[in-house]
Amino acid sequence: MKVEEAITQRHSTRAFTDQKISEDQIRKIISLAQLAPSWVNSQPAHVYAATGTTLELIRQRQANAVRTGAASKTEVPTVSRSSFPKEKQDNMAKWYASIPDAIGSEWQKYNNDAALKLYNAQLILYLTLPKNHAEWSMFDLGLFADNILLAAKEQGLDSMTAYYLVMYPQILRETLPISKNERIIVGIALGYKQDDATINGITSEREPVDDVLTVVK
Ligand SMILES: Cc1cc2nc3c(=O)[nH]c(=O)nc-3n(C[C@H](O)[C@H](O)[C@H](O)COP(=O)(O)O)c2cc1C
């Protein structure tokens, strides 16, 4: 697969099939992700790959927490949409407005159902950084994460990067061997896309390239 194909064919996938992912596949994806550049080769990322009964326990505990309305607090603070610059708020509003057109007015129900099941992912990668990480490490982790998404795509796997996956860090800390010296940043669900799931009909557009690019001659 060409890099361009992997980039253009990657989309956030909110419903996966029951097909499992082997440990060899996980190792291959993460070893490719490790080739991302980082500040002075500091390599700040750590990955906890939750599968099998551990993942089922997380799924069950998170569903209970959501159903009972337990308060959630991510370790990277969430920010309100209104704190983004106006044009970026417009991008977000446009994306939300496109969802009912793509999958119908019941979209929130589909989304909530899919999220409650953690998208039926058979593998979730939880990405952490050292607790007192340098600000640059967050940039490094983004590069590392995108390598995961593209390496997965080459293996026929789709992905879902989500805040939702780390909204109850305490559950993750009680089920995974995450040390207190680490900060939980984000979750990436990987799996085989369920092609006939309505929720996977969500699409997204991008700003015209000239809005994000200034070529200076
Ligand atoms: C850090 C991060 C967190 C995200 N969290 C969520 C989430 O909690 N729920 C969700 O439905 N989508 C989430 N997304 C997916 C974005 O909505 C999606 O990437 C965006 O709409 C562009 O669509 P695409 O990934 O299909 O290209 C998240 C994406 C990123 C990068």
C-alpha cells in the first residue's frame, strides 16, 4: 500500500467486527510507530495494548460508569469548543451538521450505542507519556500515533482515536499496569471495520489547502 493510499483511506471507524488482532500484528504496528521522530530521540511514548478479558473488563466497567452518569475527567484537560478560534469552531460545527445528513437524524443514538460498546474494538491501545513530560513530547506522541494509524491501515485494520476511550482514567489505572508516573493521553481502538454499520457512514471534510498553507516565494 502506498503512503498516500493509507492516508486517504484512513477514517475514524466507530464499529468494528469481532475479528481478533494477533500479538504479532500489534508488535509490528508499534515497532513501526517507534520509528517516528522525537525530540532528541527521547521516545516518550508508552503503549498499553488491551485485549481479551482485560479489554472486556474495561468495556464492562466503562459502560456501567456511563450508564450511572459517573463524572469523567480525562488526564489531559478537555476544552470547550468556545475556547477554539472562531474559524476552528466553524470547522467543528460544520462537521457536526454533516452527520445527520450522512447517517440520519438518529445519529446520536447510533453514536452513543457504538461508544458504549467501545466501538466493539478487539484491541485498544492506550498511549501514555511520563507524568512531567516536556510540552514537545505531546507533539512527539502525535507523530507516534499517526504512524500507528497508517501502519494499521496497511495491515487492513481501521482505527478510532478517541477522547471517549480515556474518559475514565481510574478504570484504566485499576485494570492496566499504568504507573503513577505516567499520564494517560489518548486511546486508539483498532480493528476490522464493520462495513454495514450505519455509524461508519460518518464522513469528514477538510479546509481548502490554501486556508492552511502559505507558500512564500
Ligand atoms: C485526539 C482525538 C480525540 C477524538 N475523540 C473522539 C471521540 O471521543 N469521539 C468521536 O466520535 N470522535 C473522536 N475523534 C475523531 C474525530 O472526530 C475525527 O478524527 C474527525 O472528525 C476527522 O474524521 P476522520 O478521523 O474520519 O478523518 C477524536 C480525534 C482525535 C484526534
